[in-house]
Amino acid sequence: MDFSILWTEFFGLTLDGIVVGAIYALVSLGYTLVYGVLRLINFAHSEIFMIGTFTSLGLSIVFGFTGLEEPLGIVLFLLVFLVMALASGIVSGMSAVLLEFVAYRRLRRRGASRLSSLISAIGASFFLVEFYRLTTESKDWDFPRMLSKDPIFSISSAYFTLDKIIILLGAFGLMFGLDRIINKTRLGRGIRAVSQDEKTAILMGVNVDRVISFTFLVGGVLAGFASTFYMLFYESTKFNVGFLLGISAFTAAVLGGIGNIRGALVGSFVLGLIQQYSSVVLGYNWRDVVTFVILVFVLLFKPTGLFGEALQRARV
């Protein structure tokens, strides 16, 4: 263990932890929204994220950026990046809606147990992973560096590059947009109503199927945008890229209080920071081990999470 590096690189690690936490937060919100409405852990949500990464990769190939030797100009990059993010959000969102229709809706209408839905979620996850494994030949796929990662400015050991700034601004903008949707729109009120009492919501005229589909759509869109941010930051993907990231995002949701939106956000940033600090002290190979340990400890000693007390009053 080398705590001296943690001290000298503290600000840089903190910045990277916040950036990674922002990506986790967008994925974690998908778990939280679905759990808040259906009381279901959508284990296939990590594969919705994976689909988004391959959408961004596919567009980079279509645009002819494979083997790009020099970064794009800032204006061109922002235009291309916006197209990729929107496309990934749409593809991931529609994939999430299709997943709900195929894997969950029929079981829900038949009054199947939550265990049946959970098994269906795991089965859908395995199917998507294997489908993409065969389609992509189990290879690692590199994403072209379309943006210069030279530091723009620094604060101590924290170097602010353009990709980090874009991720932070984009992620916080999406989080603010989700908050406005949940609290100010009619469908948002429907989500809150169904999460609190589905039967009463039906009596009040809420279309539950529409609300649930919209919930999956929003979660999928957020995961799609997160996938584009991930590709910009890490520049690589593969068929099982969603597994460990999904575990981290799920851990963040549990840490904050599964079903609580603000709890998921706080849990994501806390987990991102812990991962960065522990990677330096213990070594990068221990990063995911630390994540699993946090998940186990939270489930053992505080299963309702940091903000779990709000879960019974309003599940989203």
C-alpha cells in the first residue's frame, strides 16, 4: 500500500472519480427507475448500455473515423459527438422498451412472481451478451480518438481535459433534465404515482403499461448517453463491457438507496471516488474487488442504502 501517491495525486484522482461517477450515475438511474416502478432489478440494463457503446462505435466506422490520425476540430467533433450520443440514446432507449415488452410485460400481466421476472431478466442478459459475442467475434474494439486530450487547465494534480468537461457538463445536464421530467411532466407524475401505489394509480386513470414503457425508455436513453461518454473517455468496448460497469452502477444504486433517484446520484459519485482512491492504494486489479466488498457490506449492514428512509414515502 502506498498512501503517498494518494496524497500527491489526490485532486487528480478526485476529478477522475467524479467523471467516472457521472457515467455510473446515468446507468444507475436506469436501475433505480425500474426498481422504483416495478420493484424489479433489471439485470439486462447493463447490456442496454453495451448496445449503446456499439452504436457509437458503428457510427464512427460509418463516418470513416477508423484509424483517425489527427483529432477533429472542436466544432466538427461536437456535431459528430452529438449525433453519436443521440443515436446511442435512441437505440438503447428503444432496446430497453423492446426488452420490457418481450421479457417482462407478459409475466406482469399474468401476475407472475418477482422471481420469474428476475429469471427472465438474467436470461435476457445472457442472450444479449452471447448475441454480441458471436456478432463481434469476442474481440476488443477500439474507438477512434476524435478529440485531443491535452490538458486545458489544471488545479494542482487535477488536469481538466475537454473530454472530462464534456462528460461532466453532459451528465449533469441529463440529470437535471430527468429531475424536471419526474417532477414537472404528466408522465413523471405517472411514474411517481405507480411507484407509490399501482392499484390506486390505475383507479385514478393512469395507464400503467404506458408509464412502465416510458420508464424503460428513459432509463435506456440515459444508458445510451452514458455509453457515448464511456467511449469518449475509455475508447474501447467489447461484448461484455456492461458486466463490471453494470455491477458498479448497481452497487451505486444500492449504496444510495435503490429506488431513490438522488440516492443513486450520491452513491454513484461516492463509489467513483472510492474506486479511484483504492486503485492507487491497493492497485488497479483490486478496483472491482472493492466494489463487490462495498455491495456486500451495504446489503449486510444497511440494505436500504444511505437514503433508504425515503423509499417508503416515494420510491423514485
